[in-house]
Amino acid sequence: MSLYSAETRRLTKRRFTKLFLLGVTLILLAVAAGMFFTNEKVGPEQIASAQAQAQQEFQRSQEQFQRDMTQCQADQGTAQASNWPPGCEGMVEPTADDFQAQWFMPPTFDFRESFPDMVTTLAALLALVAFIVGASFVGAEWSSGGMMNLLLWRPQRLKVLGTKLAALLVFFTALTVVFSAVWTGLFYLIAQARGTSESMTSGAWQSIGLMELRGLALVIVAGAVGFGLASLGRHTAMALGVTIGAVIVFQFGLGTVLSLASVKFAEAYLIPIWMIAWMDKEVKIEDYNSCDFSSANGCVPDSLTLTWPMAGGILAAVFVLIVGAAMWTMRSRDVT
Amino acid sequence: MTAVLEISGLQKTYRSRKGVRRALDGFDMTVEAGQVHGFLGPNGSGKTTTLRTLLGLIKPNGGRMAILGREVPESLPEVAGQVGAIVESPQFFGNFTAQDTLSLLADAGGVHKDRVVAVLELVGLRDRAKDRVKTYSLGMKQRLAVASALLKEPKLLILDEPANGLDPGGIREMRTLMRNLAESGMTVVLSSHILGEIQLICDSVTIISGGRRVAAGSVADVLKSNTSSSVKVALEPGVDMRNAIELLRANGAQVTVEHDHFTVGNAGNPAQITRILAEREIYVSELTPVSADLESVFLQLTGTAPVEGQNRQVDQTAAAPAPANGGWGQ
């Protein structure tokens, strides 16, 4: 326990940790402020204004239609007739339905509809911070010689690395839980002030809670992967280098190659789609080069649905592989 | 006396694409309780590898090690609380203060926080304890490293180059500290290249070269058993030194010419020198045995004495000559 508390203290005392937490807090506050100022609450006044604007647009379009029809008819038999549909028959007269008031409504924050995107934003930012802080936490220890000092005090390699990892993951778990709670509360208040939360049912709350839990899992895996990679390379740069390499190879290189080779469902080989599948519960990829014909629906492209259990399996495999490799090398490699 | 540290037949081999390198080749070492023990060896001889292996940082390929009577690395977690160590240059996280660094180590090792203040005072860092380590000089980092090793009041203190970077006052303070610690019952193993210091501080030494022990015992015994039978010879003023040297060389003496005297390196029986020279009516004005110091013994045993016109490479050692028992003239 003393080692665990020492490691927690070491993590929270680090300037790097403090700076990144401050940075992510400022970014999140900026996002929340942006959402607050770009949305507004919709009341009878806004509805009336939108309806008036829709009506105005409808009238303007009708007038334009009449002018165009007159011009078309006047141009018949002249060289300008080619600018119009033959016999002015294809011209469509606007209807009131083409100008619905809802399209002229000011942006409003519908908690049920918009908050899931905010949960993904929070999870992505915290996962990034967890990855970098996790990598730096152990990488700086290796490169500064701190790890060797620690092993002279506690010559139990797996215990030392495991305790460090536990301290990191518990810290980020607590941080994510607190941030998620504050984030939810903040956007609930934004919805109250600049939108609506009326459609929130207990099922909707449960769904948001589960999404935040998936976000927590993403943060934990990102932290563990950063930690594991830096421990494998015994330097922070190892984790960052591998990540940059993976982004270049997977996102740009592999993406381009698969696209050139016209591989079916090429997106399924890229990392972001799996992150979306994890957070949004599922994502559907369609192959627009294929045709699954049915007499009822005609030509429908083939599709592949990636689900959160599939994405969860990949996250778990990455976690086990990298943390396992870090532990194995910690146990077997000399500390020089 | 009981052995606090025992190493026998220790082996460590590094394999790489360039081939196999034996860093430790059956190395033996014993340190008795309450001693200040010098651990000497040229660069690349295996000193740091030995200390790292002993402290569980490197896995050996063979041999046996015991600390305070317990086999290591198996029992290292149990004895680690009684062993304070710094290995190679002091390395700390630069953004933490000395106080933070020691306090975190104390936490990790279950040591009472009061010890942090005590050891900072002991190594002279009390007034700089709240400065970040990256602002420290090498000597201050060295003091901090010693403080970290002393934090848990160890029975065995292992210090690798503790005087590195210290100013002359610091070196003297370190010497006094080592002595005081030994007098309080602590056993100190000291690795250093400052052989004059080792000779002053240490009760016993082990000398390693090429991964093997080449000498061990009390400082006096090591000096005695490896002292050459050299004598310094000076002649009466005005006598041609070259005749005398040629005469002695013709009789098998190994003569080294100095500015106003010469040295006979294998003078097992110095009387032979006076007899040979006196027969040609050359009379010596001075005939003094050349006393060896630890440095010359070290250079002799490790084969690392500089040779004029040659650049010795790291890992390059000449075969150590056999100790001069007897020699020319006997």
C-alpha cells in the first residue's frame, strides 16, 4: 500500500500531469462555453419568428418561380429557350411544405440528441491525455533512472510496474468518473438554459450512463497502452513514436492501399471506425460498389455492422497484449 | 568476522551480433561485517555489472551471491530493506525537489519521514532540499544519491563512485562519513577510481579486471603481496651514470633511467647492485626501496598502466605480470 500511495503521489506531483489536466480542463470548458453561446432556448417567440421566416422564404420562392415561368414562356421559340426545360413543363412550383419552420429555428441544445456526441468528445480527450500521461509517467522514470532507484528499494519488478500501472489507472478512473459527472451536470444545465432536456427518460439516462462507462473503458485502455508501450521501449518517445507510426501506417498508408485495391469494407481496417463503434454501440459500413438486389428495395449496397462487443474485444486484446508484453519484458530484461 | 557479502563464481555473458562478451567470468568477492571495502577495477572490468547483478537489476548466468547471509536474488526482497545502494551516476527525476525525491522513496520503502530530514542534514543538502534536482550540480546530485542510500539505515551500504563530482571539501566529508558509518557498525562497499581515497578509507579491497578477481584482502596485504622489488639508485655526483646502467643491464637488471637517478625493477637482492658497481669502483650515494602505492599495484594487476606512444582502448588490459617474488640478484 505504501508503494501504491507513493506512486499516486508521484503521478499527481508531476508537472506534466498537472499541465495536461489543466489543458484538457480548459479545452472542455471552451467546448461547453461554445455550446452555451451557440445554442438558445426555443420558446413561442422563436417559433413564431421561424414560422414567419419560413413563410417569407416561401413567398420569395413563389415570386421567383412566377418570374422564371414568365421568362421561360417569353423565351420559347428563341435561342434562350435552351436555358429552360422544354415547354417549361419540368419547372417545379414551390409548396409551403418545402419551407418548414423547423429549418429556420435557432440551434438549440437537445440533451438527449446532442449529449452523446459530448460524451464521445470527453472520452476522446481524456483517452488522449491518459495515453500521454501514462506514457510519460513510466517513460520518464525509465529514462531518468528513477525506475532503477525504485527497484533498488523494492526489488520486485512485477510488483513495482504493476503498482505503477494500478496507480495510473485508478487515478484516471477517478478522474473520468468526476469529469463525466461534472460534464453531464454542466450540459444538463446548458440544456436547461439553452435547449431542452424534456425528452430524457430513465432509459435515456441509462443509455448515457452506459456510454460514459464505455468512455471510461476507452480512457483506461488508452492509459494502459501508453504506459505499456513506454515501458516496453523504456522511454516516453517509444509510445509516442509507435502511435505516430500507427497513425501514419494505419490511417494514411493502409487506408490508401486498401482504397486503391478496392477492398470491401476498407474502413473496417482503420482504427477510428472501431472507436465510433465502441462509443455509439454500432456503426454500419456500406460497400457502394456492390448491389444486393431485392425486388422490394431494388439495389441495396452490402453492409457490415460493427458492434460494441466486437470493438470491446479488440480493446481488450490490445490491452492484454501490450500490458502483458510490458510485464514480460519487465520480468526478463536486465535493467542497465 | 561474518561475511556480509559473498560472491562466488559469478558469471554474466552478453550476446550480441558482434559475438559473446563475458562481463563477469567467475568473479569472487567477500566483504566482512563492519569493514569499508574498496571495489576497484578499470573501466569495463565488470564493477558495475557486479553491483547491478548483486542488486537484482541484472540476471547472472551462473554463480552464487549472498547478502547478510541470505541467497540473492531469491531473498533480495527480504534483505533489500537493509541494503542501501547507488549504482553508477546518480539519476533522479529533475523536476522534483530533493525533499520530494527522498520522501517518495521513503513512502515506497516504508521508511519514516523523519529520516528524510536527517539524511539531508547528514549529506549537507538541508538548505537546498526544496530546490528542484535539475538545478543541482553533479556533486549535489551525488550527495542526494548517498542520502537516498542512507535513508533506510542500511546494514550494508553499496556506493558506486560516491566521490564523483565532489569538490575537495566534499571528498573529505565523504571520507569522514564513510569512516563514521563503518564505526557505527555499517558495512560499506565503495567502488571508486580515486585510489588514494580508497587507500585512506578502506580496510580491505577487491580488484577486478576482465570480469575476474585479480587481488583481494586487506589493503596492507594487497600492497605487500604485490609490491615490486624495485630500488632507487643514485650515484656520487660526477660519476657517469651510463656506465653503471650498462654494467647492471649486462648482469640482467631491469633498469629505468630517471633524471638524476635510475631504478632497478627486479632487485630481489639490492646488495648485488652495490657489489657489481663497487667492483668497478662506482659507488652509490643512495639505495632506497621503492614503496608501492595502491595506484601502482592497481595498474600492475589490471595491466592498465599507460604505455608511451600507445592509446589503450577500454577493455584492453595487458596480462598482469606475476608478483615479483625474488627477482634479479637472488
